[in-house]
Amino acid sequence: GHSHPMAGAPSRKRYHITDGLVGIWYTVFNDLNERTLPDDIDRRFDVISNRMDTYFGHRFETFCAEWMTRNYACTDIGSWWGTEEDEKGDNVGVDIDIVADVTERGKRGTVYCECKFRNGMAKASDLEVLRRRAEGLDRSYNLAFFSAGGFERGMVAEAEEFGAVLIGVDELMGRRPAPSLLFPRQ
């Protein structure tokens, strides 16, 4: 499949492998070379573990996008990618995992979403990065943050301040209803 460009992302397509086994082969194992892998077993594990994290992160983004289309009236959904200057002044590639045009209770809005699949909880700094990128694209942005590992207390406070919607495992698994995306929760 390919990522659909949203919010002014370059029109060149970004492709991803939708088949799980083929995806894991190309993301994790395809270009590993026995001669260049570290001899130390713990370091080898770190190399493969980092690649597995990347693979599962991409799969989680796909899962979250599918969850969005099942739970909201999304008229268009995709991703945004571009560049921004890092702390050294270099241009680096950046993205927003999900950008969705949503209709809710007769109103329309664009929702910018980040998806974090990791053991640790999402932090306030993660939300700040999403907020800064979304603000650069759209002054009337709506934010949603998916996290498989939960949310730190500071992240919850930051989300309340900026009106960001936090979506965790309980919502993703249907134990809690999908929250409103375009309106503050009562």
C-alpha cells in the first residue's frame, strides 16, 4: 500500500508493505549481514530489537488509522511528511502519522494524530512535537494521540491544556467508547 499525502505533504507517494511476514522480513532481516553484525550477542539483539520496534511502530500506525475509519466519519485520511530544522541546523525528515478530515456532529475539522507503540508511557514532550508540527500546518488544528503504553501524568495535563484527545488501549480495544475528536470533552 501507499501513504496518502495530506495537509500539503509532497505528492510523491510513500509505500509500505501491508503483508505482515513480508513486512517483517524487509524491515528487520533483509539487509542484515553476518559480517557486519556485532559479535556480542547483546549488541546483536539491540540491532534487531530496534528494527522490530520500527516494524511494530508502522503496524501500530496502520491499526490506529483503521480504528479511526471505523469509529469516526473520516472523509479523507492519510499522513503528512516534510522537513524541519533540527538542533544542529540540519534539515531532517519528519512526519505526522495520521491526518484525518473528520465530520462530527455536523462540524468538520482536521485531526492530526501521533501513534506511539512502545513499552513506556507517552510524555508531554511527545505531544509538544505533534502540537508544533500541526500548528505549522493549520491554525485551527485538532490533536489526537494514540499510545499503547499509556500516558504520563504530565502528558495528561498537557493534553487538557491544549484540548488534545488521548486514545489508549482501553479505547482501542473497545473497553471505553471512542472520544469526541473535534469538541472538548464534557
